[in-house]
Amino acid sequence: MPLMPAHFAAGAATKPFHAWIQPVFAVIGPDLRGEEVKAQSQTANFGLIAVLSLTVAMALLLIVEGHGAGRRGNEDMALLLFWSGVVLLVVPISFRISWPSVARGERFFLLFLLVEALFYYKAVHSPTSFVGHDEFLHWIAADDLMTARQLFLSNPLLQVGPSYLALEILTTAVADLSGLTIFAAGMLLLAILRGTFVVALFLFYERIAGSARMAAIGCLVYMGCSTFVLFEAMFSYESLGLVLCALIFAIEAASKDLAGQQRLKVVSLIVLLLAALAVTHHLSAAYAAIYLGAVAILEILRRGSSTRSDARFAAFTATVAIVLPLLWMEARGTHITNYLGPVIEEGVKNLLAKLHGIGRQSVAITSSSVPAQPFGMRAITLLAVLLTALGLATGFFRSLALAAPSSERTGWRAIGDILGRRWRDSRIVFLTVLAFGFPLSVAFRLSIGGWEIGNRMGTFAFFGVGLVVAVGIVHYWQHSLPQGWRRIAPALALSIIVLGGVTSSSLDPIKGPYKVGADEQSIEPMGIETALWTKNWLGAGNRFTSDRINRLLLAGYGRQDVRVAVADGVDAGRVFRAEKLDSDEYWALAKGQIDFLLVDLRLSTALPVLGFYFEPWELKSTRPLSATALLKFDRVNGITRIYDNGFIVIYDVRGLHERS
């Protein structure tokens, strides 16, 4: 029976209230006397590894067949094949990774196998080209870098991008050395980064928790993060930045028992990685600064004989983590407050409006609502959230108790040590508190404006969530010798959590026919061929504007200089939507710098899947765009139709410049 707080235990005999409150403390309270199963000395089961490897291969084949059926328009068959493959991929291997009495090396290999299989799951959606919106932005930057051999070229679609080119530099280096295309080099680099991340995360958890089993479970829980499967596997600077974060966390944790020259070498490596992170991704650099800064503060607050040197080390690394990104931003003149500030402000406003019951007004002034996922995907996502919350509820105090300095103290006395500022590892304390970011991230995701904040917050918070849930499973749900449902239920729950990471990462993960305003589902051969035509017949570098999807294609495949606005204060959507070209729009085209307009008549066939045709902040569309409005340029003197394939039309507006 776990020890209860003294003020509860004192009156237990006289107050019946404690007869039922004591089991509650047994659920949330931290008795850690039950040791986990020691499997480090066991031999890996190579036969089972081979079976699971074959199972993963079969699962990926089903996923590929599901995409094929989706492309052919056979929706029912696509759903059956695709989701059968996803379940077969995730469930068996998750069961084995989280099972008690599994050798450390076997868990490690299976984790690596699962993360690479999930990367293939993402890549096979478009195996020959980039399709993600952010991927196009970084592909354009990499192509510019490789062509011009010059850093810091402007990128009108991602203004902050030229200051953070580490991913592009690595990719173009691989392409130059190997002769691969940028896409092939990028995918190879991403596959390496995926494996590196899970290795670093496993070693990080293992070092601070002292358990390979908890480390493996923590990695599985992290895969349940909504950004893990797709967003963090994109050709985007955060994919590299987050790996650098995980490496920094793992190396810093490994240095806690070192001293003298050994620790100095580790400090040098951490500084080098922090410098690389500062020029890689602004938000990942902020994650590292928050983590190392919090660890430094906790080391200063901690009582103990060895805290002085530990505090100095932590304070130094935290200072470097904070100063280097600020120096880089100052040197480049890129202040992320201008870039992220409006997003954070809008997200907080939307969350507060939602809490006060006026969320409809907030949504109405931003954009249309994102369409709901299929019921099955929503059910798995919700169940995964609930299971994660249950794991946090049973693991929070136990995770804090794990940081207590004396292994002889168990029960609630360990929490007393923590409250008395006596703990053995500040990292565990901070990660446990960081897990509170999970419910906050879920709250942000309930509003349209806060969706992006919730996703980014979850990426960082899941470093803590993984540890806390792993502690809850090992020290409460399974204990040392789990039997019956205690062996099956936690493994099943972890499988559902990983599946939740798959279902929450995309609205429609199955490749299908063209859809209007659907990002990846809107990129298809017709638009690509049109973009290539502009490069071949008009040359690169012409100033184009169009809808959101065709801008990406023109910039990526056509190598055109795409613009979001026609002129200052006049965005492209305003010009395309108007039923006729009024004087303001006419003079914006005449006095502006746009040479060509690309009109996609398919926009008139349906409402956009994501709620917008041109930019996320545009007003909600209640009906598709008018074909008459899109073709109004035919009736304007000085504008010439130079391309028409039946759906896509290109207009030359340079004649207006001559008239003005």
C-alpha cells in the first residue's frame, strides 16, 4: 500500500472519508517500490524480429495498394487496404516494443524499424516529388541555392526562410556529392534524420529514467504527437531543427555525471550543436533555450552537495542557448516576434473567444472551418487523447517521485523531497511539468486560429508527455510482473496512441483524385505541366500571381517569381474574385509589377477543402468562385490570353504597363 500524506493518514481511523480517498491516492500516487523488469541481459528474439519485419513489409504493401485504389477513385477499397495496412504496421510492433521482458537491443531495433516505416508511410503518398506546402517553400530555396551558389536569396513565399538555410545547405551538399536530384537528396536526408531523432530520444529517456523499457515506451508515446508522422518528416527546417534539439538534450543529459576535461569536451559539442540550431530553425532554437533555461533554474534552486558545479554548467549552456539565436536574428535583421507574434496573438484571441462562447465570431472573421475527418479517424484521435490523458494522470506524481534523491524513500515522502527542493535530476522535474503543455495544446487546437499554436506546442510538450506516460505504465499499470490484462491493456493503449498520431496528422491521408483547395490533393499533372510550360516557353523569373496551389507549382516547377499581392494593399484574391475589373484592381495591375496571371477554372467547380482559395485569412466562401469572374480578363484591353488547356488559362498583363 503506498504511503499517504501525513495529514491524511493521521485521521484515517476516525474519518470514513479516507476509506474511499485512499484508493484514489493509490491510483495517482507514486509508490515506486515495484521495480521494472530487467531485460538488459536478455537475448534478442531474432525469430520474432524477422516476423515483425515481414509484417511491416506486408503492411507497407497494403498502404501502397490503398493509395493506388484511391488514385483510381475506388474509395471503399482504398479505405479497406490503407487502414488495414496502418493497423498492421503499428499494432504488432508497438505490442512487442512495450512488452515486459524484452531485450534492450530488440526494443531499440524495433523502434528504428517503426520510425522508418512511418517515414515510408509519409513518403509513399508522393514518392516522386514534394507535395507539402512547406516542402515547396524549402525546395524553392534549395534550388535557388544550388543554381545561384549564393546564400540569403529572397523568398517572397517565406520571408523568414533565407535566414535559416541549414537544411538547404545540407541537401544541396548531398546532391552535389552524389549527383542526386534535390528531391532524392532531401528524402535521403530526411530518412537519416528520422532515425537519428528516435535514437537520440531513446538515449535521452534512458539516461534520465535509467530504464530502456521506459525509454522505448516514451518514444512510442512521442510518436502519438500530431506533428510526428507528417509535419516533422517534411522537407522543412523544423525536421532538422527538432533532431538537433533531441541530440542536444541527449548529450546534455549524458554529461550529468562527467567532470573535468570530459565535461569540457561535452560542453564544446553542445555549443557547436546550439550554434547549428540557431541558424537552422527559430522555433526549435526556442525549444532548446526553454529546456536548458528551465534546467538551469531548477539546478540553481536544487539543494545538494554537487549542485554548485552542476548549476554553473547548466547556466552556461542555457546562456549560450539563449544568446546565439538572438545574435543570429540581430545579425540577419530577422525578428521572429514580427513573424510569430500575430499568429500567437490570433491563437490566444481565438482560444479566449472559444472559452467565452463566442468562437463563431472568431471563426467567421478568419476563414471557413476546416472539414471534419471521417468518423473512424476522429474516434481514434479522441481515444488516443483520452488514453494519453489517463497516462499523464497516473504518471505525473510518479514521474516527480522518480526524481527524488534517495532510492530508499518511496511513496508520498518522495514528493515531499521534491517540494523541499531536493531532487537528483532537474531534467525529470522539468519534463514532468512540461507535460502540462499537452492539455493546453489540445485546448488551442479547438479553435481555428489556435490550431497552429497547439500543433507547435505539442511538438515540444511531448518530450515531457513521453516520459510521464512511460513512468505511469511501468510503475503503475504493469508493475514488475504484470499478468493478464496488465500485460495486454497498456500495450494496446500504446498502439492506439501511435495510431492517434497517424490519424491526427492529416485530414485525408489516402492519395486520391484532384480536389479544390486541398494542398497535397490539389497537386496533380495538369498544374505541373502548366508550370513547366512557363519555364520552357516564357523563361524563368517572370512575375506571376495565382491561387495558393498554382503559386507553389509556378515557383517550384516553373521557377517563376511568384507574388502573393498584385500591388501594395491589393492581394491576388481580390483581383480574381471580382466580377469585373474595377478601377482599383485595374490600376493595381497597371501600376504593379505583375507580368502574368494564371487562372485555374477548376476553382469554380467546388468550395475549397481547406476553406480558402488564395490565403488562410480570406473570408469564408459560401459558393465556388464564378467562372465569369475568373475569365473577366478576356474583356480588358491590354491583357492577352497566351495559354489555355481547357482548365488553366494564363494572361499576359504587360500591355497594361505600357498603357499606364
